[in-house]
Amino acid sequence: MPAPPQAAPSPTAVPRNHAVDTYRGLVMFLMAAEVLRLAQVAKAFPGNPIWQTLAFNQSHVPWVGMSLHDTIQPAFTLLVGIALPYSVLSRQRRGQSFRRMLAHTILRSFVLIALGITLNSLPGTTPNIAFTDTLSQIGLGYTFAFLLAFARPRTQWIALFSILFAYWLAWALYPAPGPGFDYAAVGVPPEWHGHLLSGFAAHWNKNSNIGQAFDLWFMNLFPRPHRFLFNPGGYLTLSFIPTLGTQIIGLIAGRWLLNSAPAVPIRRLSIAAALLIACGLALHFTGVCPIVKRIWTPSWTLFSGGVCLLFLVAISWLVDLRGHRRIAFPLIVLGTNSIAAYVLSWIMDLLDGAVYHFQLWPSAFNLFPPSLEPIYVGSLTLLVYWLILFTMYKNKLFLRI
């Protein structure tokens, strides 16, 4: 496998962080790997711990907790924050004014939101106006994260914890659902009731919280074929506020990485990761705030931010300190073209769905057990996905916003 090409340094060039590119590529791969349909395959092997573990980690947890699949969105968000100091420094070295950078940032925010709505509307003929996907959530908070990139480190930390505390307080003060609350009316089926929280934690139950109340008003301001009543997955527009917290964690980590280059602040990142995880777990187990990804609770922001930093530490050690860039190259191909990889993963997912719906896979797959067909079909899809991005990489075709 060829090593990534090394560009000649220039006085204005900001060096790329290969570990960040690798981590971004891993996130893109985990997203695209949904075509392997491991949860579907695992149903053919009940009781098999290996298949059940694979299935669990390629699925979202119903409410409380985390799987590997649940780390995709916070990692993508964190990496957006990490890239901000690099982007700002690069633009400053090219002589761009703050006003021009701000205008570009606002435009980028709108493009991210529009792209998220567009992808969520596929393959329909009418727009599915929602703001709960990864790109829209990032876009809603991106301009604020950009402004914080110019603030002092202390201000960034104060902003992080102030945002999370204010958001937690708003949820804590909003009335929790009572014992007679009609969960069925907000899309919570009886078989899901085992995931409902009790006591003070009930403030963060599915579709019975302040975020649901906001969406019941906000989402019906837009033209839609039917009145908005609830999001079936419990996802909320207001989650962009604590998601901004994840971007700020990334912003702080990016500043550390940039200021330490070419060294890697492994110790500082590791300590920050441990503290964030500890704080998130403490809030969860004391009952102050549960760790719930779908509504991006403040404890989830801290816990997932710490977990993602640990991934970054491990990858930085492997790629930057140990120098294993050849091993990382397949992921770097994806990570250096993340927007294209993100959009392409949606398209490939739609094509994969069509393949299964119309049974379009090659007859050669019939030689293998039907229970494993998703693995073979999905692997072929992933190969095509990577080859497309590799071709773009070799020809220096990078999609930028």
C-alpha cells in the first residue's frame, strides 16, 4: 500500500495532522460499514457471543449507555472542533480578515444544515425538514464554535461548562412526566417501557421532555404533509446545544495539538479524557443526569467526549509516535475527504437497500449461506466505496464546504 504523499512545506501551509485524518477515516468507515448488516446476520446465530457483540456495536443503544456505533456522531463532531484551530490559522496565514472568515463560517453553517436536510430527504420527492442529523446539529452550533476559537483557553472552558449546566438546569426545571403520562401518544410503545427512567432521571425520558415540547412548536412552523407529533427515535433539535459542547471539547484538543506540533500532547489528552469520562459517569450514577446519546445529555457530552479523546490518543500514538502511516493509509483516504465520504455513505446505503429489496446481488453469492449474504454484499459495497474515494484522493479531488 503506498504511503500518503507528502506535500512540500511552504511558509503559509499548516501541516496536516495524520492522526486526525486517520480517526476521521475510521469514523467514516464505521458509518459506511452499516452495509454489512451485522445485526441482521447475528439473528441467524442466536446465543453466539461474537456475533451478538458485533451486532450490539453496530447498533444504537435504545436509550442509556453506549455502543461503538454510538461513538460515530460525537467523534465526527469532536473532529470538526479539532479542525477549527488548524483552519483559522491557515486562513490567517493567507491574509484573510476576521470578517471574511466569519462570513465563510456562517455560509458553511447554512450549507451543513441544508446538506443534512437534503440527505435526510432522500429518496423522497418532498423535503424532510428536520434538524436532528449529524450535519444539521453541527451546522447549528458551528458559528458559535468558530467565535470561541478566538477566545482565551479559560473562556473556552467556561463556555463549555456554562452551556452544559444551563442546558441541564432547563431540563431539570421542566416538569417530569407523571405516573399517568400517555407515552403511547408520543410514540413510545409498551415493549419499550423497560428503558424508561424513574425518579429525578425521568426528566430525561423519551419524548416527554423540554426538547420534545420545543419541537412540537418549532417543527410545526415549517410546511409538512402532517403535523409533527414526535420523533420516533427520540431525537431533538435542541440537542445542537450540548453538541456544541462536543465541538468545544474538540476545539480545545485541536489547540493543544496545534500548539504542541510536531510533538503530540499524549499525557494532556489522556488526562482530559479520563476526567471527562469520570465526570460523565459520576453524573450518571449519582442520578443527576443520565448518559443518553439520543438526546445528547450533558453527561453524554462529557462521557462521549472523553471516549473519543481516548480513540484520538490511541491513533496518535500509533500513527504519529510509532509512525505507522502505511497501515493507516486506507483510513487516511477516507479522512482527508470526509464530506465526500459522508455523502457517499448515504448514497451507498440507499443503493444497498435497493440491492436487498430487489435482490440484485450477483448469483455468485448464492454459493454462500444465505445468513452470510449481507457480509459478502456489504464487503463488495465497501470496496467500491473505498475505490471511489481513493480515485478522488489520487486525483486530488476533495469536497470542501
